[in-house]
Amino acid sequence: MSGPRVNALFLGNASGVNFSLVLNPIDEETGKMHHSNCSGSRRAGDWNLSVKPGGDVSKVTISLTRNLQLCLPNATDCCTSPLCVVETLQVLACHGPVMLAYLLIQAEIYANSSVTGNVSENATIIPNQAFQPLGSCPCDLTAGACDVRCCCDQECTSDLKELFTGSCFTGVFGGDVNPPFDQLCSSRTMEYTPDWFPFLCVQSSLDNTPFLGYFYHGFISTPRDVSFKIPLQMPLGRLFTGYREGDPIMTEENDYFTIPQQSMAGQCVGNAPVAFLRNFDVRCLTHIASYREGLPHDVRVNSGTGDFIQQNVIYGAITDIDKFITKSESPPTTEVPCKNVTFAEHYEFIWEGKNIKEINVTVFQGNLCDGEILTQRFTVKFVSLNHTNETEPSGNPGYQVGKPLRAANLNASDTFGSLKLWQPALGGLCTSAAYTPVLFGLDSLSGCVLEVGVNEDCNLLRGNVTDKLNSLIQATHIGKRSNSSYSNLNDWVEIIRLDPDNSDTNVSAGNLRGICSDVPANLNIRIIFATVGAVQGIPHQEILAVQISYSTVIWQFQCGLTCENVDFLPITASVQFIKVPAQPPIPLTRFQINYTEFDCDRNDVCWPQLFYPLTQFYTGEPYPQCLAKTLAVTFVALLVAITSSPWFHKVLESSLL
């Protein structure tokens, strides 16, 4: 060991085992170990032994109790030489007079540092960091003591430097505060020196170096403790000017308001912060051994104006426990048979502008027993104060990706409409399937299975499937924007329906038993949208058209290993978002069609863009500055062309004669 403390592990039951410490157990003349004595104590010389029992594994710690500082003049209880401690230790584990195990330790410990004199209490005068390096030895961090691996430290004696001569700090931190830089003419440190280097190199002394002011920041900052808390942007009592979309929601203790969410890897993270105006619906798997409670519901949330909101919590009991609990095949892992846990938490944030007005939480609890796997559900929904339905505006007049579509039924007295998809449920049956809204910009495919009998009438089957698919579309119009008004018909686009063909059942398939043709089993929803502008840098996207069509299949009764009178027909619904230009593209000219070598999209060399910096499309720098540079380059080119012509030399010679 080379430090003042070392740890070891004793494997086995430590009850009734006596641990003792022996100092220098080896005879210096013979080199043999002395006879082990189990009646020793846990202290030997300057060493102390402690044991922390832990079942079948016990932690044994041997620590040095003496001072490791080098001696100052007229000082005691210190190290007289850099190599302070050279001793041999033996740790014994005995059960009565019987020795069970022993450990031999060789200790060579050096002194911590060398103090050459008294430390002055006078304030250190720091030179102007903008004009000269801050000290000639930046790694000298401890006043009056030797810093390990800092070879430029004047307080390190030669004996101490021998301990780390080969491991000294390099670069500016190690004391090379004025190293030769690559641009210096006398420096040839670059591996490949260009030919023009002698013409553009710098002739300068090392006192004027690019490393000058390397530690200069222009102000003095007080040190602060590292913390995972987010500092307030305003003094306490006045928060920042509200939340923006995507900002993490803060609590009264200046911490993140966290709810379990799924990571990019698909696993659930228990301390994920909730983002403002970001809805989510996640499910996390857990069992009784790994179950952890989340953030307490008595935590108050910062509204964004300096006020704090208390959560309105409603507790309920789970009735359909089969949707959350599945049996595990693994053996029991805990002694607790059952435990009351949280099955689902539904958060509803009422917001207005940039502030949160109210938080409603619904918590469903139930018993989780050992050997069961729980599928927890956590939902967060932001509802505008002026809109209580699920299609409230998203803050931008145009749609944003991941936000629900705004649907309406303008042919009915109740204009509220919906456009939904199936959500997977237990068994996949259509009768038990849940629904989820269609989200803008996300292509989706969902489905369920329908029970069909072998003697099913084909007309009834087609009608039943059509009704199931039409139940997803409870709307006649879709809003062009997320804030479309029900009173303005121009804010909506009508859904174009392409109904399935009604085939003549007397002609098709000859009324065969267990076969039905032209069954509309697939619903296709195509949504055409375009980007028509931007609001505060966020693209403004509008829906231009919506079309609904059906794809038909031939259903045939399938008989497996055991024939039954019931078969399953899968039906699906797909959503496809198609982006088109906001304006029709400019048609190609005959010149662009015939002379493709001048087409910049098809060739590496683009001659039409030779004067691109002079056009209005170039925004890399201000136009007057770009024009001035171009005129300067043109003038130099003309000057070179004129002076290199033969007639210029003749005129110059004639003028000199």
C-alpha cells in the first residue's frame, strides 16, 4: 500500500471471528514470519483496524493514524524524510485459537508535501493578465507546499521531484507559458510546412505570444458549489417571463418537475422533466422489487410568473386490473407478497399564454403482488384555458408535428368532430380497442381483428366492416390550421370520400360458403399539406386537402388444426401525410431542357453561379461590402492585365526616354 488507508474483504460469516493486527511480523535476520498469535488487538503502533460486517462479506479497513507532513524546524509528530513509513503489517482472522485467514501488507508511504517556510498572509498581487502570463508556473496551486507533478514548483525539493520527474505536467499548465507557436519563423513544428511559410511567418519575441492572457477572462468570478439544480434567471420571487414551448417546468424548490418518460432507447426514465406544451402518453414495465415512487403530489409547481400552483389530485381505484397486470414466469424475489402502488397517473395542465393556470392529476392505485408485471401508464396533456377539447391550438396558427388534427362536423348542430385511429389493446379485437387521435406529420398504421362466422352473410360483413372504419372518421371537414374557427367555412377543407364499390353479390363467387369478395378491409387517409410561411422562426404549415379511400380484399374462411365456426378478419387504417410546394414550381425553359451542361443541379461546375456573390440571394455578408470587395478584385485583375501587355511596356519605355 502507498496511501494511509487500505480496504480488504473477508468472505464468509464474520460472527465469532476475531480480527487482529500485527506490526512487523517478519524477522529481519532470518526473513521468516513470527508465530501467529490470535490474541492480538486491533491496534498496532500507528495503525488501526476496523471491521464493517455485512452478512457473508465483511469489509476490513487498515488506516494510519500518524501525521504525514514533512517536519519544519523544531517540529514534532512529522516525517523526517520524504519516505515517511516503511513497515510490514499482518492481518489475522481467528475463530478462537484457530487462524482462519491472514493478509500480509507492505506499506511504503511518502510524505504529502514539503513546506520550506512560513506562508505569508499578505495578499498576492496578481499582475495584469492581459499583458503578461499569470505567474510562471500555473500548476503551482498550493501556497507554501509542493504540488505533485508540478516540476516548476519552487517549493518542491529535489528529493520530491525525483518521485514524479517522468510524470510532470506539460504545456502551459506545466510552466511552459511562452511556447513557440506555429506561426513563428524560427518554429518548424508543423509536419508539412508549406512553400509560402517564409513569406507569411511572424518575426516576434516569445514575450509577445498568442498564449498571452491564456487565463484572462476580464472579470473575477466567485466559486460556487456544483449543483444539479437550475439557477433562477431572475431574483427569488420573480421568475423568468413565462414558459416557452419545450422549456422544462420548474418546482418551488427550483428543481425539474419530473414524470417517468421513455428514452430514445425505449426504456423508461423516472426523473425525466416535463416540457411545456409537450403532450405524451407512455407505458412503463415494472415489478414489485424494482417499483419506485415518483415525485410527491404535494410539490408545488412554478406557474411562470413567480407564483406557485398546488396540484389538484383525485385518487381512484383500478377496476380493469387485467389491462395493467401480467403474470411473470420468474420465481418470487421479495418477501413482501403484495403492495399498494400507482397504476396510472393522468396530468392535465391548464395553460394560458406563457403561464400555467391549473394542474389536475388523476391517480389510479391498486395492489401489485410478487410474481406480477405492472404496466404503468403516465399521460400529460396541455389544455388551453379557452379550449377544453383535445384539438386546442398549439400556439402557432399552423400545425406542428405531433399535434392532433382539428376536425369538425359542419353538417350537424354539434360541430365538434374527430379523426382517430385504433390503439392496441389486449387480444387485438375491434370490440375492445381504444382510440387515439391522428397526429399531424406522423404517418401511422393501426388495425384490429373482427370476428367473422363461417356462415357470415357477405353483404352484412361488408356493411359491418365499413361501419367499423367509418367510426374512425366522425367529421366532414378538417381545419386548415390548428386555430380554425367553426364559424368561418374558409378555415376548413372538406374531406373527399371515395366510397367502396358495391359489388353484385349474385354475380360474385357464386355465393360460396366461407368466401366473400370486395370486403373494404383497409382505410386509406391521405392528407396533403404545405409550408406557407413562418411565425417566429417556426414553419407555418397548412392542410390543403384530405382524401379517404378504401382497399378491398377477398375474405376466405381459414381452417387451422382445429376447425371452428369463427374466424378473424384483420382490418387496418393508415394515414399518409404528403407535402407539396406552397406554389407550383417554375417550369423549365427550352434552354434548360436541351443544354443540361449548364444546369447547376446536374453538374459539379455551375457557370451561372459565377457571379452569385453579387446577386440578392447571397446573404453571407452585407451587399455593399460584397460589392466593394468585388470591385477591388476586378480593379486588381484589370491592373495586372494592363501591366502585363506588351504595349504597356512600350509606352513605359517611350515615356522614360
